[in-house]
Amino acid sequence: MSENAAKDARKGLAGTLTGKAKEVAGAALGNDSLAAEGQLQQAEASARKQAKTKDAVAQAESQQATAALASEQSAAAGEREAAEIGAEARAAQVQRESDVERNRVQAQADAGHAAEQAGIDAEARVGLRQTAQQASQDKAEADRGEQDAVEHAQQKFASADAAEQAAGRARAEAERLARQAE
């Protein structure tokens, strides 16, 4: 526990105890003003404690959201890289197969099979187009995954911001109660 947290805890406990003592003394002495002041002091201590708790939760959620964003972005980048590598490998394989087939066709064309070569070249182009389309689809899917991860992290940040705002409102309420108790 940090020194500030310990100091805040002691201050909160002292405020609660002082408030309770004033409330009891006011009730025992028939002094409604003293009893009310004690109740306000206890409410202030409780509001401060709640504000500190909300603030700690908001900070923890913000840290979790930051870590989640980094993790999801890293995973999305890895998926995109893997998809790109796979697409490049498929394209290279198709190109090698196309080259082999083209050489075979060339040999046949030299033997008088020129028409057959044109059909095989067309098949190779279709294969290359299909591979390029598949690579494009894989890359788009990886991009969507990364976008989903970013949107998820943005939602976590928005939730953390809302929690921080709630903690700020709770602190303001505690300060208002403190001023009112004085």
C-alpha cells in the first residue's frame, strides 16, 4: 500500500470515527446540530472511500484495455503477416508450376502442339488470378480482424473513461459533502 493510500485510509477512518463520535455526543446531549454534523462527516468519509474505489477500478480497467489493445493488435498483425506470407508462397508455387507447365508446352509446341500451349497458358493465368484473389481475400480478412481488435479496445477505453468520469463525480460529491459539513 502506498504512503498516500495509507494516509487516505487513516483520514477516512478518522473522519468516520469523528463523525460517529459527534453523532453520538449530539444525540446524548440533545444537540441536533452536532448529531447532523457527525452524520455529514460520516457521509463525507464514505463518499471519499467510494470515490477512491471507483478511481482505482477505472485505472485498472484502463490498464487492462491498453494491454488488451496491444495484444489484439499484435495478434492481428501476426495474422496479416501470416496471410501475406501464405499468399506469396502460393503465388510463387503457382508461378513455378506455371513455368514448368509452360516449358512442357513449349516443348510440345516445338513438336507441333501450339494450340495446346495456349490452353495451358490460359489455365496458368486463371490459376494466378485465383491465387491473387485468394491472397487479397486473406489480407482483407486479416485487416477486418485487426479492425475488430481496435474497435474492441476502443470500447474498453470508453468503458474506462466512463468509470473515470464516475469516479470524478463521486470525488466532487465527496468534496461537496465536505464543504457542507464544515
